[in-house]
Amino acid sequence: MMLILHQDEKQPREGNTLQKQGDGMGKKTDEIVTLSQHLKRSGVDPDLRRLITSFAFVALDAQHQFPKYLRGTMGEPNKYGEAVARLDEWVNGYLCDRLIKTGLVRKIYSEELKEPLLGHGGAPFVVAMDPLDGSSNIVSNNAFGTIVGIYREDLPQKGRKLVAAFYKLYGPVNTFVYTAGSGTHEFVKHYDGLGNAQFLLLGENIRIPEPGEVFGLGGDPMDWSQAFLRFAKDLFKKERMKARYSGTFAADFSQVLHRGGIFAYPSTKKSPRGKLRLFYEAQPMAFIMEQAGGASWSGSGSLLDAVDKDVDARVPLYLGSKALVKKVKKALE
Ligand code: AHG
Ligand code: MN
Ligand code: MN
């Protein structure tokens, strides 16, 4: 069975005269490889393997329950003062509960937890997560995701200390993209003849295309700096790229990872630290992006080197193809 999609026949877009590097799809293979097999053959340690696999399947089980929680918000806002959808609250509770049950987690930090949740004292891992990324897309039935970073040491820590990161995208098909420090790999959910779900390898060692095709920029353009506004205009005018912004970071990130380009939620006049969260969103995705040959920037260096004492801190975020991250740096520095 052919599981690896490819773009052999794809022509470069008009205006993109440079030779494209990386097809954003990963290595092609006819071999059927499950997520657990891939983790094992990549030499990932058994505890970490177990945690990543459990997470993938727990998120999958959770998805079966989504229809029950599609409408409504909780009375109380979260620690960022944002409305909490009923689904945000339910997914957070479900993931936390199942993760603690693995016995592998010492502490869970979550966008939807006012205080970190304590697990098993001697357990090897600390988890930081955005359980449901893109909750404004619940009502409209657009894609949303789950973003997770796994550390051995307690937070706050630099992203360089991540031992693994992954995101799950609940889209037309359900994908699971992970890195444990040796490349970025993508899996897709399949069902076997007996109705059992499995994650099968879709692309190994994904390389983000250079130059890129798409961009997603968050925040209110009226609140952007003049320099960022000029950079944004150049993406249309000079780079001849297409705008792609869904309001779900995981979904927009996935476009950039596969097609090349840039995603940014910049520092703005009203929110100098942007909107996205350093530990729950930025660090895990920066790890995945850099492992795919892309780059990240926080306004002062790689997002993997950004530090903050506050585990709930926000951070200006720019990530994508190396050449474009270099351009945004030059425009803003
Ligand atoms: P969350 O749903 O976890 O709060 O995250 C939403 C984030 C991110 O997914 C997205 O890129 C951004 O917020 C969208 O913000 P705007 O609505 O300001 O565009
Ligand atoms: Mn989010
Ligand atoms: Mn969220």
C-alpha cells in the first residue's frame, strides 16, 4: 500500500524562480510503519516512546467525544482572561486525567490550568500543552489541534531542553507530527479492517520547502509596527506568496511546514509580547520547525533560546522557512 504522498509533478509557482529545496512531505516509502515502530527504530527511549504513543491515542479517543461538547462556554474565563469553550475544558480534563494514569508524568502545565497539576513524584517527564488550539474554530467546524512539549526537567526551561514535541491536527484527516530530536515525522490515522485505529507513517524527515508559498500573520494590522506592515506587504508584492490564516496555529503551522513560508504572531503596539504562549505553543512548534530545517525567532533569537520565569508568558513568534525568517529579522531589527 502506498502511504507516502508526493509532489513529483508539482511545478513552481509563477514568480518563484528559485529552485525549490525540500518538498515538505518527507521521505517516500512503500513500507507500512506504525508510530510505535517508528519511535522504536529511531532509538527513542522506552518511557518516552510510551508517553508519546499514549498521548497520540488518548487524543484520538478524545476526538470521538468532541460532538458532545461542541456548544457552550464555561462561566469563568481562563488565566489569560479568555473565554473557555466547553470543549477546551473537557479536552483539558480528559488529557490530564489519562496522562496522569500513564504513571510517566510528574507535572502537567496547561494553557487551561490555573496551577500545574501534580502527577507521580518520581515519574520522568514534565508536560506543557495547549490541549485545544484554535477554539474559535469549534463553532465553524474548521480544523483545530493539540500542541504538546515534553521535558525531563521542570519548567521554566529553554526549548532546547525539550526531549520531544508534537501536535495533533483534527482536520479532514487526523495527523500527528512529532520530533524527538532527530527529524520531524508525520503520521496519519487509519483504521484496519476490524475498526482498530492506528497511526501510520506518512512522511519521514520532513524538510520545509525553500522558498515558501504561503504565510499567516496574526494580530490586528492596524496595531502592527510600520516595519512589520512593510514586511507583510512585501510577502504579497515581492515574494508573490499566498495568505493563509485560519485562526488555529496548529493548522496554519501545518500549511507552512508542508508548503514553505512563514507564520507570525508579532509583537504589536498594544501587545508587545504578541498572543501566543511560550511554553504551551511556541517552544514545541519551534522544535518541530527547526527539526524540519526551518527557523524560529522570538524578536531576539531562536524561540528555543527564549526564557521567561513566568510559565504562562506570551512571546512574539515568527517561524518558517529560513530565508523568510531571516527577512523578517532584517525588517524588524
Ligand atoms: P487557543 O485557541 O489555544 O486560545 O489559541 C488560539 C491562538 C492560535 O491558535 C491562533 O493562531 C491565534 O490564537 C488566533 O488569534 P486571533 O483570533 O487573534 O487571530
Ligand atoms: Mn492555542
Ligand atoms: Mn487552547
